[in-house]
Amino acid sequence: MPLPAWTPDLESLDLLLSVAELGSVGKAAHAHGISQPAASAKLHRLERRVDLALLVRTPGGSTLTPIGQTFAAWARDVVGAAGALGVNVTSLRTSQSAKLRIAASLTNAEYLMPRWLLLLRRDNPALDVSAVVANSHDVCDRVRSGQADLGFVEMPAVPADLSHTPIGADELVVVAAPDYPAARSERPLAPTDLLTLPLLLREHGSGTRDTFLAALAVALGREAVEPEHAVELGSTSTILATARAGGGLGVLSARAARTDLRNGTLVAVTVTGLTAARPLNAVWMGASPSPAAALLVELARDEAP
């Protein structure tokens, strides 16, 4: 049930207990680092709030009334519980600052995070770090449920219930084996061609898939649509291997395809009007990330491509 509207604040209760212990408002004010007039005003507000006479004020000092003594006995329990809460919260913060649980989408985990973690551990050797790899939607779920302190995603838009900050950007490419018919065409593909050709896409929930389908919808000038002959594959390496074998047009991060494109085992296929760029974001719950998470976010920004 909600607290009564007249519930006093903890600072006023603690000040009242100091008056009871020290015997004057002036001494209590000094102990709390405030002026005597400020302490007197705070105690007057407390009495008005609870509608009880708690103090007897004399030139020689202040004492509690019988009602004030009863009130102070109850207040000690409340202030003591608040003090215990403060100690426990400090302990939790200390524990949290020594541990960092990360969830990262595939592009972040494979091509960016190893460098970040190497630098993080170099400067913070005592930090206990664990990381899991998942698609972007699952990363958000892990952060949302408290299973991860920090997430890295590669999706067109971050869910509104998560705090986030950009750490870089990424671009998707369409690739194929050099002898694949679409790769040997003398003209760029039209966006409508992608609706009928076999596409190698990541699974539902992947930021790569979401970004590509959103970009395709823009290129088509209509709402997002699932390509008729899309093949769903659960990893970037599987898409690369299938594309190399001539199994279709692979859609993946340019970073992931870089080595194959350089070696000529895959070629980039141009699609007219298709621009599939996406932001890379760090996500967390609450107003600000934990101290350890903030260190990694800052490092990721500094290392942003």
C-alpha cells in the first residue's frame, strides 16, 4: 500500500535523533553540516508534517517531549533500516563495478568486440568480464531481463525502453560467387529482382535481416516484404560458405565479406537504389550504464570505425 502523505523524510528523522542524542539543535546542525536556522526550520516542518509536538526548546538546549521520545524510538528503526539499505546498495555497486556481463550481436562480437575487450582487460585486469553472442533482438531481451549489463546491437532502431548511444556504423553488401548468374550480369540488379532471386539471409530477430528488409522496402517504395525465395541461415559463416558454393545472393556485413571480396572468392553485386547502412549501438537499462559498462562504451566509441 502507498505511504501516507505525511510520511517524513529520512534527513529530518536523522536530524531529530541527533537532537535527542546531543541535546541541542545547534550541535545537531553542526553534526549534519547545516546551519542552526536550517536545522530549526527542518524540525519545525517535521512537527507540522506529522502534527505532533516533538521538541521542547529552551535557551539551554532542546529535549524531546514524551510523544517525541516515542516517535524517536520508531524513527530509529526507520533510519537504521535506511542505513542498512545504503550499505547494501554500496555493496551491490562495488560488486557490479567489478563484473561486466555483455551480450553482443554477431557483427559486433566477431569483428569489433575482441579489440575492445583486449584494451579493456589491459587497463582493468581485475575486471570479471563475460560475453554471449546473440542476434540483436535477443541481445535487447538479455539487457531488458537483467541477464546482461550492456548490449551491442546492429538494428535499424533501438527499442524505446532501452537507453542507448551510437558507437559506430556498418554497411551491408549483397555478395555472390563470381560465376553466379546475377554476378555476371552486365547491368545492376533492380530491387524487384531481389524478390524472386534466392537470398541468403540471417534468421528472424537479426539486425542484419531487419536492416536489409527495411532498406529493400525503401528501394521498392513500399512496405517491407519478405522475399519469396529467401533462405534463412543462422550465422554469417554459413551465409559466406553457401554464397561461395553458388547457393544464392548473400546479405551480410561488409566487414564479414571483406576477406572474400579481397580474395575474389565472392564479388559484390550492385542493386540499384539499395543503401543498407545501419548504426551500431550500445544499449543498457536505466539512465546510465554501470561504471564498468561505461568504460567499455567509451572505449568502443574511441575505437569506432
